[in-house]
Amino acid sequence: IRLDRVLVEFTCKSPQPSLPTEWALCGEREERLEILKASTFALVISPGDSQLMASAGNSMRLFEALEVGAIPVVLGDHARLPYHQLVHWSEAAIMVPKPRITELHFLLRSLSDNDLLAMRRQGRFLWETYFSTSENVLGTILASVRTRIQVPPAPIHEEPAQEIPHKAGKMAGTDANMGDNGDLDLGPVETEPPYASPRFLRNFTYTASDTYQTWNRAPGPFHLFPHTPLDPVLPSEAKFLGSGTGFRPIGSGTGGSGKEFQAALGGNVPREQFTVVMLTYEREEVLMNSLERLNGLPYLNKVVVVWNSPKPPSDDLLWPDIGLPIVVVRTEKNSLNNRFLPWDVVETEAILSIDDDAHLRHDEIMFGFRVWREARDRIVGFPGRFHAWDVNHQSWLYNSNYSCELSMVLTGAAFFHKYYAYLYSYVMPQAIRDMVDEYINCEDIAMNFLVSHITRKPPIKVTSRWTFRCPGCPQALSHDDSHFHERHKCINFFVKVYGYMPLLYTQFRVDSVLFKTRLPHDKTKCFKFI
């Protein structure tokens, strides 16, 4: 113990009212918080009465510890923490029976620094999500009751799209980039007509064995924690595909050679498409070229063009006919946050967010889509970036240098679930969206923060690409000198809002040998992830 600093106070300056068998709170709240801010652990002694499982004083100690990031050490195994049947408290607190008090120091010493950091983050997350405000407390209570009696939540609120009429008459030619794809046609033999992702027919189940996630419901504050039955991870609608019943349509998920594999999407959800959401601002020629390159792209449901300019499209502008709907959406103001609005015209779970000057081949897009289907809760994109700690200035930096390590992928070319668009627009703190509008920058960083905060997982980078800009396109905002300075400021501000750094590093990248080795498609057996 000589190596550790342990604060033990035997006198209480101004004890707060308490029950006869519980330890009283001493001092004012501000004084207690100052001590806890400098503490790694906070001892919470349960009441002496074994019939008393919780008390106001104990709950106050617990909440104050969580608020400042100290790890609660609850002494007494008869104590019951709030929502103990629904929240995994073992991820944020330590429960020790009173007879083992002599072992307490050894138990705390056995925790690694990584475990301590994870528990402090999780504790702060629980406090922010469930207990920080009266609104969150009320939402948590209602969510608990609703979950117990199996009442489904309200459907999510989608952003109504105000469509801009446009003329389509220009027949789109074959994408010139498809010429260098060789045998890398990763789509189906025949392109299917557009169809939407299935809607819910069941909202609650505890018996389904599939892990297919569809988040088509409105979350309260309690929906941001992925590891609690307060918001169970719900399967998709009542259907047989991948539901663990043993029923499978013929030809789905049967494996086979490369030829059969590329002729069907396969997997647990054999029929699925994605929607391209493309943000644009007064670059009509660049936009038309980008839309034309989408002609013939397999599994594409529709293209939603977010028209960020106050000026409408030119009257004489002819939009390319790519054989699929192109919906042009009018926005109320020029904001990069419009990229992530959950538009009601988006009818698929998978969204490919793409800039109007992004230049990706069809085979790259299809490979990214296949990877996203295996990791539906992650952002799957192409260009990677990472954050770094500046020791000299004691702040975070945004880094775009080539590296084997990354913690973000740019959403100028990335797949993500539509549910995250809802969380970004309606649940994420407004201060973050305000900063995006102030700098006209950092919306991609904000989305990476959000998803990493919710999932505690890093994004997934596919292929070796580090950029996706088209050659000869007009200069983008990212070439401005102030671009990186603003992104440094954004990262540090977002960390303050979240209370910690949610981004996680990864050295994992998904490639296919088909991108490197030219093999006949009827000889190729499978993809290889390296």
C-alpha cells in the first residue's frame, strides 16, 4: 500500500442525512467531486442491513463516481445497482463481498491499465446515457418498463425529402473504369430491379438465433449502449432467411466456386441492395460524370443526390439515365450535416456515402458492400486516417499520412447503416453538428466518433486506396490550408463533448486476392481476406 495513495477520512465536516445502517455522505457535492476526479477507484459501502439492497446515499456515491470517471468498488454482494438485470455493471464497477475486504488492495492491483481505462470509459458512458439528466432517467425507466412488458418503441423519424424535379434524357454510357476490371465482376449475372430492405413484422424476440441486425426504431438515450437488454439487438422482420430455422432458398449460402459466388450475393441475407447518397454543391459537370459512372452498378437501389446549394439545378441540365431512380433532394441550408440526414427516400439499410468527385471502380464498391454485410455495425470505407497525441502541446492531432494503422475512414466513400444517420442527426449532441456547420468541415470525423462510441469498435478499411478523388476535378475544400487546422480543433472539441477519446486504432485491412491476381472466374474458389 505504500506505493498507492489511499484517502481515508475519519471525520465528517457536514454529514448528509442518511439511514441508520448506511454510511453518510460527507461535505458538499463539489468537494466530493474534486476528490473523485483525482481518484481511480471510489469505495461504495453497501448498507449494513442485509435487507436493504439500495439506498439514496449509495446511489449518490455511485453516480458521482461514474460522472467523473472513477471506478466504483461496491463493498457488499447483497447490494443491487440500478437496473442490475438489464445493465452489465461488471463492465464498469467492481463488486466485492464484505468478508473479502482484506483482499481488496490485491484485487484492485491485479487490474491492468487497459482494463482500468475500459471500465472508466464504460462507467462514464453509463452515467451519460442513463443517469446524467432527468430526461435520461425518465427515458431509462420507460425503456425498462417497455422492455419488460414487450411494448415496441415508436418507429424512427425519417427526414421528409423535398424532391427537385429534373429532366433525365442523357443515356449513360458504359463506365470507362470497368475496362480495367478484367474478371473482377463482383455483381450478379443479371441486375435485379430495385427493392427495399424488409421492414419489421416482429420487434421483440429472445429466441431467434440469427445475429442479423436491423435498427429500424427510434432510440431514446438508452439505445446508445449496445450491450444491454434495455435495447435488445433485434433481428430483422419475421422471415426465414438466416433465422436459424434451417430453411434456406435454393442457391443461397451454398458456397461453391468463384463463378457461383459472384453470380449470387449469398450470405445470411441473399437479397439486399444499397443506396448511394451523394452530396454536391454547384459542380454540375462533376456531378453528372459521377452519376454516369454508376451506370450498371450491381445491387444499387437508387441514388439520392443531396443538393446543398441554394441555387436550383440549371433548367437545361440533362441528367444521365442509369436505369435506376435518381432522387434530387432540396436542403434547407448548405450544411455538411445534410449528408447524414435519414432521408425517407432511402429504403435500404446500407448507405454508400460518396462525394460527387469520388472516383471508385465498380469492383471496389462491390467488394466494400460485401465486407459491410459481414460487419453491419461498422463503417466500411476506403481512405483511412488516424488520430495521434501531440505530447508537446498536450492535444490530439488529425493525421492523413500513409500508415499501417488507422482509426477513421473518410465518409466521402464509405458504407454505413442507415440507423447511424438517425443517431447522427437526432441523438448526437447538437454542439458537434454546430461545429461542423461553423467550420464546414469534420462531419466525417463526427460520424467516426459516433460509431466508435456506440460500438467500441474501429472502422474497417477495404483495399489499399488512400485517396478517391477524381483526376482533373475542381479543387475540394480539403485542399485549403486551414483544413487540417480545423480538423485538429474538431477532434479536441469532440473529445471534450464525449468526455474521452472514443476512436480506436486498428491495423486490420480487408483485401481480396482478386484485386491482385488475375484468375479465371470459374477457377477462383473464394475470397481471401488479408
